[in-house]
Amino acid sequence: MTSPAYCVVGGGISGLTAAYRLRAVVGDDAAIMLFEPGDRLGGILRTERVGGQTMDVGAEAFILRRPEMPALLAELGLSERRLESTGARPLIYSRRTLHPLPTGTVVGIPSSAASMAGLVDDATVARIEAEPGRPLDWRPGSDPATADLVGERFGEQVVARSVDPLLSGVYAGSAATIGLRAAAPGVAAALDRGATSLTEAVRQALPPATGGPLFGALDGGYQVLLDALVERARPRRVRAVVQRLEPARPGWSLLDDAGTRWHADAVILALPAPRLVRLIADVAPASATAAGRITSASSVVVALAVPGDTALPQCSGVLVASGEALHSKAITLSSRKWGARGDTQLLRLSFGRCGDALAETALDDELLEWAVDDLATVFGLDVKLVDARVQRWIEAMPQYGPGHAELVAEIRAGLPPTLAVAGSYLDGIGVPACVGAAGRAVEALAAEVAR
């Protein structure tokens, strides 16, 4: 009797977490093949050395109030490697001026007019104040574009100057490309429960004020986590592209681009949505159709090291409002956000939004020039570069458009037994959500294999 075999296709954080969770379920004797053709594992998690220090040039931080990452780090014995943000707050760059990030908001959607004072004009402040008295037409279960609801209730300035900067940083999108249920699920839930205004819904959705830090990271970068997952999962690494997936009765047959066939009792596809579509078109056509409706954006991270005495402000960074004459969409002052650790200060600028081709077309030298220019414009500093890295992420940012949850339900419902999916296009784009989706995939397979 042969030992059971399992395949995980995709070596990003979703695939590595799935392999780790799968190993815990199937035991030491089972074979786990991990297909990743690239020269490295980790997907959009990438740790580089910049200015002599480790620095993440992909996903940077995780939200501490979500349980997935603290639990995973504890399992792997990495809790002591966890960093917490210093408490420095970000600013918003709007109308060529730096403004404090409004408080009392959910992804920039205000719970009061007072939080928007100074960022929007007096007419918009008055509109926010009057919003609770206006009739609200809300259909429970609906999922409008965030821009449509917020713009109608609070005005376009709130969208452009408060909501867009946050959603652009998270999704490389905008309030127009992200549905309310993805951007602010607590707000949508409050409206479903009968909140009579958007103001009231935001107030109900505000997270409790703990006074503690919001974000976490890892000392040594995400590479520490990736290495630990590989060590515990012990997969057989296959540097090949899976080109076909066919039922084998029982299990599955996978054909890679070298012409080798692999058998698996069950398969987890931890791939971006566009690659998933091509692989499952024949075996799960309904799932492929749903996944094909998910669009993705591209972005670029420009990581910089500057002299330690550079007079950067005491903030964690800057989010850029829509329509500003800057190339970048966000500036993170990493050494302010996580604490200075060396002779240089680290910072990163993000470029690229849904619908533009900047990540695909801009040259490295152009991006570096734009980064220096934007720092001069925003901070009034002539920054000298000690070191730099340019990292492109092509079609790596799925857009959680209106009705996204319905698409995800269709994808999962259309999968045949012993086939599961994981990835950032499912339950959330952040690392904690990817970890959670990978665990859900393994749970689905375990239930099927046990039958």
C-alpha cells in the first residue's frame, strides 16, 4: 500500500501555510509536493537587505487584532520575534498640505464631522453633520462600491481625501474599485442590522480603543516566518509549473511543464486568481468563471536607505489623497514606524493603482527619481540615497469589488471533492487572511479525505 500524496500548487504565504497545516493533519509518512517554479518562495512576502538592514519589500505589516498571525507565530515558536509599531501616526497629503490622519473612522469613513475638520471644506463638514437626518435607502445584503455610498452620504471630498488614501494603500485600488463589505465589513453589518444612517453604522463598527499598537511585523522580516513554515512542513519542492489538472479516480493527476505527471490524493491550489482560472477551467468550470471576474492591480515598492541624520518627520508615513500631483500613493517611514535599528533610516514608497500600467512600464531609474522628487515635495527635503531596491508586484493585488463574497462562494461551491483553494483573492488581501484561508482549505480537504 502506497503512502498518501498531496500537492500544493503555489509557494507563497498561502501555499506554505497550507503545506504546514496539511503536514499536521496527514502526518510524517505522507508525501507533500510543493510546486513553485520561481527561484524563491514567499510570493508577495520578500525580505531584502537595504542599507545593511533587513527590510520587507512586499507586504510589510499585519493587523494585531486579527488572531491568525499571533496564533501561527506562537505555534512556530516565533512570538519573541514579533515587533510592534511604535505608535507613530501617519499623515494624509491633500491639497499640497500634510494633515493628521482622521481619528474615529473605519477605513477613512467618518463617525463624526469633527474628525474631518481641516481635511475637507466647510460645506462637506456640514453635510456630514446633517447625514443622520437624511433618509437612508439600504437593502440588507447589498454591497455597493465604497465610493458610491460614502460619496452619496458624505460627499466626494471624503472619498478622495480620507477613504481613497487608505484603500489605495491596502489594495492598490480605490473606493470605486472596492466593495463596502470588503472595505468595511463591520459598517455593512451594522447597516444590515438596521442602523439608520452611515454615521451610526460607522460608530457601531469602530473597533474598541485598546491604546495598544495596531500593527505587527517580524524582527528579521517575513523571511523568518517563511523559513519556519518550510522547516515544519517538509514539502518536496518541485520547481515546475503545473499546466494541467485532471481527475485520476481516485485523486488527481498533475502534468508539469517538464512533461512529468504527478499523482495526488488531494490538491490545494494556492495561486493568484488569473492562474487559477486557466488550471481549473475543465475540472471546475463554474469556479473558473467566478474567479475570472476578479481583477487585479499591479504595484511597485521602492525601498530606500537614507543617512541616519535625515530630518524626516516624526510620523509613520504619508497616505496620498486622490488627484494629487505626486507619483507615489504612499510613503512609509519604516524606521519611524518600527524603530531605528542601524546607521541609516529606512523608508519605502509605493507606486501603482488599479487601472494604470505604471508598475509594468516605469523604468527603475524613473521610479527612483520620482521617489526623491516626492520626498522633496512632501517633506521639503533633499534626500541623499545610501541604498535602494525596486520591487515590482505585477497583478498581485486582487480587487475586492462589489459582490466579491458571492464570487468567492461560487468558487468554493464549484470545486470537486479533494480540490481546495487558498490565496489573497479569497477572504482578504492581508497576511492574516491568507493564513486563515489556507487553514480553511486544509480543513476542507481533511473532511473529504477522511470519508
